[in-house]
Amino acid sequence: MMKYYITDNTAASVLLEEIPEVSYADFYADLSEKLADPRYHLAHYFALPQGDRMVFYCLLLDDNSSQVMITSYALNYYDDTELPSLTALHPQVHPFERDITERYGVRFGNMPWPKPLRFPFDRYDRNSSMDNFPFYKMEGKSLHEVNVGPIHAGIIEPGAFRFICSGEQVLHLEIALGYQHRGVEQAFVSTNNRLRQICLAEAIAGDSAIAHATAFAEAIEKLSGQDRPVQLDCERGVALELERMAMQIADTGALSMDVGYQLGQVACEALRTMTINTTQAWCGNRFGKGLIRPHGTNHPLTTQKSEMIRRNVAEIARRYDEVRQDIKSSPSLLARFEECGIVARDQMAAIGGVGQAARASGVCRDIRTSHPWGVYAQDISHKPITKTQGDVMARLMVRSREILQSAGYIDRLLSIYDQKYASELSPCDKPDYTAPLSASSLAFGLVEGWRGEICHVLVTDAEGKIAASRIKDPSLHNWMALALAVRGEGISDFPICNKSFNLSYCGNDL
């Protein structure tokens, strides 16, 4: 039987020596079986050079038992053995195997999608570049290609979209990302300044600053082994749900804009502004930068701030619900959104889809339920909102209901905060940027951001310094869902399909 180190999303870090090392044959056989069961999916799978060996770590999530199962295997650094590809059996593995190949030249035989993932600056094959990306080709007199990007209008980040069409109908869309070469993961290793590291986490994807900072802070706190103030759980829960509200409202407005529904657009723009201004009144930054810090906070909640947040959130929820009802009663809008951009449940499950996009296709995947932490393990028994249609309308309706659900969570958490902590003279400690970290250990932060599952894995060296950082943004899985959604659709429907996912370029382009 395959060996795993069994832990969960609330436990401390694990010593590297305690992580089982198995043969690739056993690893392949066990993952082949487990990933066929919908209860399991990969949180992360990556390789790290360690001395004269390449060590591969896998974090497998059991969504039924809340277990996080960690295992590893190793190859000699110069071993050019071709490994059987798990992607050939389970497409959800494709970004991980592609990343490992791109970084280190490890070959996976019969890999059906052996293409670069990010084009990092330190990639194994420097001859591989965006200029020679191997886009999929189809031939036929009735077919033509449409190229969009990599430079887009406004502030959209760089990404290339290549459509193969028959007339107006999209037969295939291939998305190529990796233009920025930011080296985010390496930046965490290049500094020992904990404040700089948490600021880097906030910048991974600017619209998910709170979620990414929370994932990093959770991993750091597990490595330090120090108890954190219990108030932090409540504060972080409020912050995460505020971020969720802001971005889901923004997406409602963006979808309204793309079909010319001006009332929905301007109403949501105003409500999104009200939401992020609430965050700014709390911590001084509309996107919550500076709010999440390891072991403490510089912006503790107070009775006055709590009252302000509850009042604003109640008003936002009331007004947004009116917009939601208007959308549901607009025949012309429903005609554009319903049965457009469908991703079936089996497709979404196969590619490892996460977040509200997965839940709109009937894949009930939500870390707040399956692997709860903080307030979701103590104060809130989260019930994911799901739809089964898998179309643009389903993705919008999941968003709409989550906005109202988040508003209720915020009100509940602030009531708990006021009852338990508001009367204390020192409601929360200051951040600790110097707490020593466990040496030769691995820790992860697993958080449900507004787009979906975020995973930060940190590995320390023998001196307790961060030796490696591996980050997974939910967009890593869901870009493939967008490509599937537009198949068979008119190319003019691409904008609303794209907006219904609203994926992060920079979250993929680390």
C-alpha cells in the first residue's frame, strides 16, 4: 500500500524526513486509482532539486475526510528516465507535469499536452520561447484562425488566445500565458525579510491580495509553531468574505456591461466601490493590502470598525439583491447567458476545476467545507452553492448567491467578534516578522479565495530559512475550462464566456 503522511488544514508543519518516499511505480499506480475517484484531487505536485537528487512532492486532498495526504518520490538529478504520464489518465495533472518538465527537463512519456506552461526565466530549455509556442493546428479550406493578444486594450495583462473557427463557430481555443517572467516563487527565497515576503504574497494576484496573503501567513504560522491570537481567525474570515463580495459584484457588473445591460453595470460598479471602500476604511487599502500579517495585525477590528462594516455590508447586500432580481427577470439578458459557454460536470472534474466555476458545473469543491480552517472549522459550517447547468448564467448565479451568503457570514462573524473580543483592552497582537521557522520542514496554506482554491507550499532548509516556495492559484486549473466553454460557441460569445470565469493572468504567470 502507498504510504502518505496524513495531516489536515489546521495541523502544524511536517518534517521532510517524515514524508514517505516511494517508488515512482507505486506513486503512479496509486494516483492512477485515487484520481479516478472524485473525492480526491491534487492541491499541489512539484519537484525540487536537493543535492544530487530531484525530489518530487505531492499534496493530495481527500475532500470527504478533510485529510491532506503528502508523499514523495525521487530521481537522480541526471537520470533521464522517461516516466509514465499521469496526465494521460487524469487531465487535472497536466499543469503540474508541464511545470516540472519546463523547469527541470523531466520527461513524462505519452504526455498528451507536452507544452510549456509559463516560460519562466530559469526554464530548462532556453530555446523554448513564446515566439515558437507550439499552437495546435487544424487544416481545412473552411477553417481560419483568429489571434487575440498577447497585448490587450486597457490594463489587461499579456496572454495569447488563438481560435480555430469554422465561420463564426469556435472549434478550438488555445491559451498561451507566460509573458511576464516575474519569478515570484524565487523572490520568496531570495529574501529573509518576512515583511517583504508577505508583501510579495499580496502581489501575486492583485485582486486576490487577501486570499494569497492569508495562504502565505497560514503556512508561515504552521512553520513557526506559535499559537496565534484567536481573534485573527475571525478577522481573516471577515476580510476574505469582503474580498469575495467585492470581486463577485465586480464580475456581475462586467457581465452586464458585455451584453449592454447598463443598469446592472453601473449599479454593480457603485456597489463594488462601496465594498472596497469599506475595506479601505478598515485598513487603509481598498484591496486589503497590509491587513493580513503573520501572528498578528496592524489593523485590529474595533467596535466602531465592526459597526461600520456591518452597516455597509447590509446595505450592499440589500441593493445587490435588487440587481440580482432584475437580472433574473430580464429576458434579453437571460437569452445571452443561458446555454452559453457550457462546461459539463465530467469535463470540469476531469481538468481539476475549482472555485465558483466548478460549483456552477455541479462539482462541489470548496475548501471552506472540504478542508476547513479558522472560522470555517469553528464558527461557520459552510454549505457550498452549486448549480448543474455549467453555463454563463450558472456561473453568474453562483456568484450572486455567494455575495449574499458572504454578507451573512460577515454579519455573523462580527457578532461573534463583538461578543468575544471587542471588550478586551488589547484586541490583537502586532505582527511577528522574526519568529523562527521549523528547519527542514514543509508547510502549506490552503485557502478558498473568491476564484477558488489557493495553495502555498513552503519548504525550509536546515537553518529554518525558506528554501522553496510553490504557489497554486485557482486559475492554473480553470484556464482550461474557458477553452472548453467556447467550443461550439460563436466567437462573438467569447467575451461573456471569458468574463464568466474572470481568470488571473498573473496568477498563472508566476
